[in-house]
Amino acid sequence: MSDLVAKYAALQALVKEIAKETADAHDDETVAQLAIDHHSVVRQFESIGNQRILEVSDRDAHRTVGCVTVTEFLQTKLRITHPKKRLQAVQALEPMHAMTGEKLPPACPNTARELAAGTIGLDHVHAVLDVLKKIPSAVGVEQRARAEEVLAEFATTLTPKEIGAAGVRILAHLDPDGTLTDDHDRARNRKLNLGCQDSQLMSKLTATLDPITRALFDVVLAKWAAPGMNNPDDDQSPKGDHEDANPELLKEAADRDCRSQSQRNHDAFKALLDAAVNGGLLGNSHRGLPPQIIVSITDAQLREHAGVARTATGSDLPISDVVKLAAEAQPHLAVFSDVTNEPLFFGRSQRLASQAQRFMAFTQYGGCSKDDCTTPFAHTEMHHAEADWADGGLTDSPHLAPACGPHNRAVGAEPHQWVTEKITDGPDKGRYGWRRNTDPPDQLRANHLHRIDELFERHRNRSDTTPVVNGRFDITWPRVHLYPAA
């Protein structure tokens, strides 16, 4: 056993001993100092953890534990909430290799030093990096280095939020007239992020818009967010923009409009997206599916008007909203075998799957079939799971499974690669499972992240011996197709 492995084993044993201890015998001042010392050590270990992550990246060691990318390693093995932000911190704080092979000093040496000393945490690091990203590219190297030094010093006494406020003053000092900021800086800092859905299935949208995008959005809001326009609570409210609206009807709708400006902005944005999706702006196909809202639900959910449905793009919709969509659409119907849960056969003598086959795969898997992969179905490819197309595989529904691009390319004969095989028994019978080539044949793993409802149903019906018909209705809004049982 190497010294480092032995030291980590001793550390884990020491942590267990500390966890058993209490501070009951110590005075209040000591108790407070213990809490401070604890968090200092935790922060020091964040710095050491960055070194371990860099070592994994440099040696492609993530492949030995079944991860295709370093990001996947951080997300699934280390369970880090924001893996890309953590990698950015590693790149800024750790010595990186140049193209010629020599090691370069950290890009942010002072911030790296304070994290290693335990005086700041990762939240401070991210706050410092956020400020540094906003420094105009025309600012000289020496001034940029001085700004990093000052921010690192501030971080030892300020909260991450306060670092952002201090950063505003630093940016104002570096570019007091705003003349150094150019189109390159604005392009570098543009962003639009759609947050995860909360317990109410609501999502937070945050954005930094460049000047032209802001001006375009202002034009949209001026017309589509006018009082009385695009009001979902008023069936007499004019839709689209107010140019084609009857002035009298618009005035009456405006008088009834009790929404705030923020709510009108939201409803205008929703109407704009609806016009883009259902007005043909997105074309006829995206990865073989119509570029529209596609929902998979069980017949029980539709009958009981209860539960949550998952869309092909990975969003959750309450059944009440699905019913509203269904009122304007006819369903895509996919019928499953009651026993095996296998889709009906759709044979094809060509490489690419048909739209019907993609619908069937969506209803069966909901997203990437690789275990623990969160990629929604709309961002997957159809993987020839029984045998690769180049090896004589068939493009038949029973032989296909959805896989995201990285995992689809991770299937192969190398020891660190994966193989897909059909599960022949148990609740996942009929689906394809994944295992590494070095794993025993019986260690096939299916992905349940996209079918959480099925896990709950299995627990609920664990003692029920009555066969359950697992019919699914797939509703695409507002296209009309019907796939009847053979």
C-alpha cells in the first residue's frame, strides 16, 4: 500500500473517531473555535480535492470507473452539484501543463493560496472568478493580477455575496468610463441559464443579454406584454401582438388585466415561444421527432388526472397542463406488451430509426438508457443496442435504445468501454441495461432517472399480484399521428 493510500485510510479512521466525540466537556470559547477549525480543515481539503481532480483529468483515470468524461466523473462519482464550475476552479487554482509540457503557475495564485490555507471556501473562489471574468480584455496583465490579489485578500474577511459587491468597485476602478469594454467582452459574458424545476415545477430563468438581444427583447415586450395582451386568465384576450387586435376588445381586455408587469412579461415570452414552436419556425424534425411538446403518461394518470408527466426535453408537467394540451391535440399512441414491456415491432432495413421508433423508445426509456445519465430523450441518439450497425445490427424497435452522444460512443470492446444487453427478467425485463466490459455479465444496470413514476408504482404494487396493463399515451401538441396495435 502506498503512503498516500495509507494516509487516506488513516484519515478515514480518524474522521470516524472524531465523529464519535462531543464537545460537552469544553467551554463555549473552545466549542466555537472547534467549529472554526473544522471548517478551515474542510476548506483545505477542497484545495487538496482540486489536486485529486486534476490528477484524474491528466491521466484519464475517470475511464477506470466507467465515466466517459471528467464532468461525468464529478457529477456521478463525486456527486458535485455544479461540475463545470468546479472544473473552472481547478483550472484557475491548480498548476496546469503548457502545450510544451512544462508546468505553469496557477492563473489565480493568491486565491489558490487562501483556499489551501483554509481561510476561504469554494463559494469565495467562484465569486472571485465571476468578478475576474468581467474584467475587460483590454486591461493589462499587471492590473488583472493586482485585481486577483485584492479579491483574494477581500475573500478572507467578506462573504461571497460581498465579494461581488466589492468586485463592482474594482471593475469601476479598472474601467471608469466603460471605454475598455468591447464587443469581445460583451460576447464573452453573454449567457442565459434555465434553472431546475422546483417543488412547484416552476423554473428560474437568469440571463445576461448583449445590447442587441436586449433591444430585441424590449421590442417584443412593448407589443406582446402590453396590458390586455396574451393574458392566459382571459379567454377574450388578444393573442400575438396588438397590431392585429381589435382596439375596442384590447381596451376592454386591458381594463380587466390585473397582472403585474413581470407577469405580463412572462406571458408575452410564453406566447412568443408558442408562436415559434407551433408556427413552423423550428422546422419539421429534431433528432427524428417533431420539435414540439411531446409527453409520455400512463393511462392511469390520464384517467385519474393525477401525477406528473415527463416531456421528451426533460421537463415535468402537471397532469392538469397535459390535459389542456390534449384538448388541442390527438395522441400518439404506443402500445406495450403487458408482460415484457417491449414495444411492438417496427422493422426497418436502414440505419436511422424512424419517427415511430423514436416515439416508442421515448415511452419506454424517457431519456438516455445509460444508468445515472440525466440527458433527456430530445438530446439522445438511437443506439443499436443488440449489435452495432457496422456489425450487422438491425434497426428494429426491440433492438434500439436511446443514448446520449458521449455514451453512445462509449460502447466498444476496450476494457474501459461499455456493452449493452437486453434485461431478461425482473421489473426491467425488455429494456437494455449497461455494464462495463470488465464487469460480470449479471451486472446489467438500467436507468430509472427518467421513469421515477414507475419506481413509485412498483413500490405501491409490490404486494399486488394482479397483472397491470402498462399502456402509455404519448401526446404531441398539436401534430396528429396514430400508431395502432398490430
